[in-house]
Amino acid sequence: MQPFRAPERHLMGPGPAPVAPSVLAASAQPTIGHLDPVFIALMDEVQQQLRQVLGTQNPYTVPISAPATAAMEACLANVLEEGDSVLVCVNGVFGTRLAEMARRCRAQVRELAFDWGRAVEPEAVRAALAEQPAKLVCWVQAETSTGVLSDSQALAAICREVGALSLVDCVTAIAGVPIRIDEWGLDMVYAGTQKCLSAPPGLAPISIGPRALEALAARERAPQSWFMDFNLLGGYWAGEGKRAYHHTAPVNAVYGLHEALRLLLEEGLEASWERHAANARRLWAGLEALGIRLAVPEAERLPPLTLLEIPEGIDDAAFRKYLLETHGLEIGAGLGQFAGRCWRIGLMGHGSNEVAIGRCLRALADGLTHFGHRADAAPALDAAGVAA
Ligand SMILES: Cc1ncc(COP(=O)(O)O)c(C=O)c1O
């Protein structure tokens, strides 16, 4: 058996996104003990970095040793008890997943449905809560399945008005668009490392605010999951100098996350948000010059992830296979209602740059020509402001 060698790929799908070389190098350092004082100091620093990136002073801000789906489930399993009422805003795959998980917590789940490809409407949430209160309201700030950005600030304000807790999916939002936990009053947030943070998948930052911690303390029974019990996990990550063994943290992944957060803070959070927005605008202009229609209204578009309509007569899977084999370029398929109708192009983290925009527009123009459409890269590159 030969050692595995990863092929060279240009990742421009919904994630994972390209990982910065220094993040890979940081992760390749020797593994040290997870209770080594040097590692404990690193854990403290990662928590500080995450607080800065998420705009919060919440002491309970930690990376969970698991993918973001596990963080999503952990938040629900900790805050919900049997019979609790939850309002889940559903405008794509991840809202649907939140609702399904909340049902498995035996909560009373109401789904508030929005058209896929459109944002969650704050006024509809206000009306739903006026009709029937809820302990918890959940939404996805950056719906990766549809390339839509929802207004967490407005939604959080409504939750505060009616005394409901908020749980926000920030997996694709983190580092790509503003998140201000304390200023907006978000109660529970989970995120991922493999999108705009440009770290490998496998860790999931979470931040739990004081009102949510009160709700956890008031539970009648401990959560069913031992591993995900935030009280126990807090003793490991947020143990204020005396950490108790809970599980063995993925030491090398934490090295990588630290470096990814260091790079982000060195660039500056606002600079990172602005870079994602500016590069997305360039990509959108280039795609439109290629004659491709964008599926989400501009005001609701998510800069790190663009949903585009597949031109008439193109075979979705064959086209994406061609891009991968001929250009080493990965773009994402549509999900759910958009399967076979749309593609998803990511400009996330380290991968949100001019070279990636140019590569993508050239590859799409070549692919369209290969599949019998007329497409010229030059005007698209010009519209995107990329050197030909
Ligand atoms: C918005 C959103 N939520 C949750 C997830 C789940 O993350 P993971 O695949 O790391 O479990 C994803 C992954 O794409 C996502 O985009």
C-alpha cells in the first residue's frame, strides 16, 4: 500500500475551503499532551481569539472537538428539554436539519418556512412569536445550501423583545460576514473551521451567553449526551486554570485553528469581511458577463457563497466532473430544491482572492464552450476586474 497523497485541488465549493499553508504547517508540529501547560496556554489563547472574532466577552467560548453538525446538536441538546417550544426558521438544508434535531430532543417544534433562496423575514418571525411564544428561536445566518444571508441583528432584537433565547448557525458566517454576539444579543452561536476561517474541518467554535447558561443551569435533568453536556465540557475548556479531563482534544487541529485565527486577526476582522464582500461582487459581475443568472436577490446574497443557475441544457454532474478533471476545480452542486438546477461557488477565507475569481471564470467559460454553449472568458474577466 502506498502512502496517501492528496491531489492538488482548487476548492471553490461550499467548503472545505482552501487552508492557508501556515495553518497546515502549524498542524504538522509535534503532538504534545493535551494537559501540558503549553497546550493549556494555547487553549486559553484560542478562546481569546474566538471571543474577538465572534464579538463577545462570553467566557464560554470554546471550539468543540467535532464538526459543526455536532455543535448544532450539542447546542440543542443542552438548551432543550422534553416539551420545550422551539421556533425554527427554515430557508434551506441547515434550517431543516436544526428542526429535525430539535424534534429528536423531544421539543415542540414549529417550523417557519421561507422560500429557499430568500432570507428569513424578521417580521414573519415577530408575528409567529406573537401568535405563540417559544423558549428558543433558531436560524441560519449564512445558509450555505442557498447562498443567502439573514439579518441576525434584527432577529436577535425580536427574540429579546419577547424573552426567547436565540440559537444561530454561523458556520459559513464566521470571518466572512459580521457577527457581533454581544452587541446584537445572541444567546448561543456555533460555527465551523472549514469555511471562511480557512482551517481544516473537524472543530466547531461555540459561544454560550449568560441567558443561555441560566437556562442550562435550570434544567430538570442533565442532557442525554454525556460528551456534549456543556457543564462537563466547560470544566475542560472553560475551567479557569484548573482544567479537568473530559476528552483528549485534537491537539494538532487546535494548533491549526490558532494559526487560522491569528492570520484572521492580523488581517483584521473588518478587512476580512470587506475582502469577502468585494471579491463576491467581482465574481457576480464576471458570472453575469458570462450570461449566467444568479439565483438570489442581490440584497440577500451571501458573499462567501454564490448560488448560480445552471445554463439550459448543461448536464450538472458531467459539467462539474469536467471542471474537476480538466481544471482541478471543485464547485458545489445544488442541494434540496436546487439539486440539478443550480451550482454553488465559494469564495471563502484564504480562497477569496483575485486568482481564484480568474481561475473560476476561465474554467466556467471553457466548460460552457466544451458543452456546446457560446462563452467568452475575456469580457467576464474584464467585468470582474481580473487581468486577462
Ligand atoms: C450553514 C451550515 N451549517 C452546518 C453545517 C455542518 O457543518 P459540518 O459539515 O462541519 O458538520 C454546514 C456545512 O456545510 C453549513 O454550511
